[in-house]
Amino acid sequence: MKKAINNSASKREPAEMPPEYDFTDKKGVRGKYYQAYRRGHAVKIRHENGTVSVQYFTLEEGSVMLESDVREYFPTSESVNQALRSLITLIPKTRRRK
């Protein structure tokens, strides 16, 4: 039997930040690694036997990263696609070449 999903959990206020995460020095920079993340990144995994493996991550072909202000209005792929399809209807079938 599957366990029922509690939807109220996602609507709760976020839990308080643990004390070991102290951001009072205000030296953090928002978006510091944003451009590097979009280009792709590597993760080194150090194993107990002393070996290191590297996994590379990049955005998949066709992936689009939305800015946070856009995500507020279009939180799902379906909502983004629906909005873009409505804009496509406004584009003339024969476009002038520049």
C-alpha cells in the first residue's frame, strides 16, 4: 500500500537554519557561481580506498534555466510551454529576413 502524500508539508514555513550555518559575516555573494554552473561543472568524489572519480555535469541539450523572477510566474514545464505556445501564435508565419 502506498503512503499518502502530505501536501501541507510543502506549504509550511522553512525550518530554521542550523546554527553551524552562520551567515552573519555577510561575505557571501549571491550568484557567485551562476555563470560557471551554466557552463558546466565537475564533482570530484574521493573514495575510501584513496581513488578519486570525477563526474561532469552540464545542462542537457534543450534545457533552459529560468531566472527566479520568471519561475514565480511559471513554476512548471507545462506552464512555460503553454505561455510560449500562446506567444508563437502571435509570430507571423512568413517572417522578413534581415
